[in-house]
Amino acid sequence: MTFARTTDPIVAIATASGRGAVGIVRVSGARLAPLSDALCGRALKPREATYLPFRDAAGEPVDHGLAIHFPSPHSFTGEDVLELQAHGGTVVLQLLLARCLEAAAEPDPMTGRARLPGLRVAEPGEFSQRAFLNGKIDLAQAEAIADLIDASTEAAARSAGRSLSGAFSREIHTLRDALIHLRMLVEATLDFPEEEIDFLQKADAAGQLVRLQAQLAAVQQRAKQGALLREGIKVVIAGQPNAGKSSLLNALAGAELAIVSAVAGTTRDVVSQTIQIHGVPLHVADTAGLRESSDEVEQIGVARAWGQIETADAVLFLHDLTRAALADYAAADAEILRGLRQKLPASVPVLDVWNKQDAAPAAGIPGSAQGIVLSAKTGLGIEALREQLLAMAGWQSVPEGVYLARARHLQALGRVQTHLELAAGHLAAQAQLLDLLAEELRLAQNALNEITGEFGADDLLGVIFSRFCIGK
């Protein structure tokens, strides 16, 4: 996506494809009155829904519905916007879309020129892109629109709503304002080299920087929680055959998703399901039992299991308590655990889960066992596992201030943190490194501005908006 044709009028079906009671065709551009006259047969009052027929070129109704005109700049995009709310059939909306394009190219009876020259079908996210370019929303709010549409949990939807209302952006602006004030002090000292140290000390520049770092840490924490709500984490269940991995997936999901059998090696492929724990999405994968096998299909399943493990955010290593005391079984578990540690980064947690507590004799539970003891069959210990999964993900009790955040937001905040840490070092060195201090503060501000779109490359903006749905 580029910004080359941002002045063209655009039109799109703004509702999801398929059948529905109501569907919307949205037009945005300048001077839409001639087009609305052709489609509606009358002038429309601003921001007032009018029930009328939508007319084709011969004046016959295509459909009956509501037409609303939002004059610039009081509209979503900041341009003139026309919304046509018709019946939600695919054919009806396509006819209405085609009629908009046709009417735009027809000559206006008053001027003889095309009613709306250059009207074209909008690209994905182009309405939101124009709202951003016209200053109606910033980039973080624009992303929140897509996140609100895609939200998979109530908590994620509420957090996206907070971001859309500007909560996240206000936090960023507060940080930026404090950073600008500190930059102003530092830049001023560069003009008075004889007095710069006393000036910065009197202005408590060091204290301001410490407070700024503390504010940043609080924003990072809330943003990380928001990123969890948006992205969730990938959890892989691993272990030997017949340890109860499929039963555990079913218990966590609360549904019979995977086949459970006493026959070892039943699971040959990856079975995945997204579950919610306190609003946090967890993408759980049940994998084939890890063992050596001469069966070609099972070998493929084991290879896929290791592939899933290598991309996991967390691994549940499942042990069978009914066999835990057997030397061969314990040795195989230890070998698998060594393989997990070798293949996984140190940052990926591996949680030992001891299953079949209901069938295991008391003596069968290893005295030094760490992790969670449960029964996937009876549900005993499942709630404790759910809470442990949230803790492994880094989730804390949901504060009202959580807003949805993306990976790029966390990366930008991380760069701000790095620049502020370097700035603190330069400030401690006092006069010798004030130029470097000023530069680190400038780079920190640029990183903050990337979040709201006040500083950023067009190609980044193009990538962001191209992932929106058409008509949004």
C-alpha cells in the first residue's frame, strides 16, 4: 500500500461478506452531494438517517434502506462520508457498490462533468488510513480498530476499546512531554558551557530522568499485559506416549477435541485449540508421544511434535505417575527432558506435569517431584495448572488500565528504555558527554513518536493498514 492516491474518492462494502439483515456501503471523498443526489434522489440532511430507495441509472430502486451523510470534517475519515445501509445480501450490496461507481462516472445534469471523478474501490484499511492522515486518530488508535474487530476474548475487546479511546496514546504523550522538557533543559545547557552542570543540578535533571524511567516501566508493564491479551502464548504438551496428553488438552479445553485411547501412539499429528484463561488466549497444541519408532507415520508425528516444541512459548512436559517408578520409563523421561533443554531457549519455561494422580499409588509419586500433580481424567489439579500457565505467561491480575498493545509497540518502548539508560550514563559523566546525552534523548523521543505515528516511515504505515479488512 502507498500514499500516492490519498485524494481519490473511495467506496467499499463496509460489512463482512455473507448474508445478514443489514449491509453497509461506505463512500469517502470530497463533495459527495452530486453522488448522493443520483443514488438517493434528494439532498440529505447532515448526520440524519433518511429512509429511501437507492436508485439505478433508470431511476428504479436497487433496494430500500437508510442513507446518512457526514460532512467534512465531522466524519470518521475527516472527509465527506456517505453511508448506505441496505439489506445484507451479497448480490444487493454488490449491485449497490457497482451503482456507486457507475453514478460517479455519469455526467452531472448541472455541470456536464462526472459527478465524482476518480471514485474507486478502497484498498484494505484505507478508510482508517485516511482517518489517521487527516488527524482524526493516531496510529495506535488506528491499530486498535483492527484489534477490536479481531478480539477473541471479552478482556481483549475491552482493552482494545481503551486503546481506541486514546488511553494508550495519552500514556505515550505524557512520556513524550516529560522527555521534551528534559531535552529542553539539556539543549539549553549546551549554549552555556560554563554553567551547564550547575544548571542541570538545579533543574534536577537526574531526578527527572529517574522519574521518566519509572513512568516508562509502568507503561511497559501494562503494554506487555495488553500484548498477552492480543497475542496470547503458544503452549505445547509434550511427553511419552500414553502419558495423557490428549486427555489434558480435552480437560483444559472443556471439550472432547482429541482422541483418547489406551493404545500408545494414538496421536499422530498436532491437535491445536485456543482456550481462554481469565481472558488471556492460550494456543495449546497436543503432540505425538516422543519415542523411537519404526512406524513411518509415527516418525512423522514425532518430528512434527519436536517442530511444535521448538516454536513454543511454554512447554508442559507430561509424566505418567502410574509408570514413574519404572526405571526404563524414568530414564526415557530424563532423556526427553534433556532434549527439551537443548532445543529450547532458556527463556522458554518447561513445566513438569504429573498426570494420572487418580490411578497412581501414593508411593508412586516421586518424593522430589516438582511442578503440578493432577488428574486429567477427574479434573483434579486442572485449575492449579491454569493459574500456573498464566504465571508462566507473565500475566498479572487484570488492572483496569490495561490497553491492547502490539509487538511493535513493545519493541519501540524497549528502544526508549535503552536510550534512557544510555542517557543516564552520559548524565552521570556530566560535562564531557552532554552532546551524547542530548542525542540519546532525541532518539528516545523518536522511538515514542513511532508508536503514535508522529514519526515513522511510509512503508511501516502501509504494512499496518494493509492488514485491515476492506471497508474499514
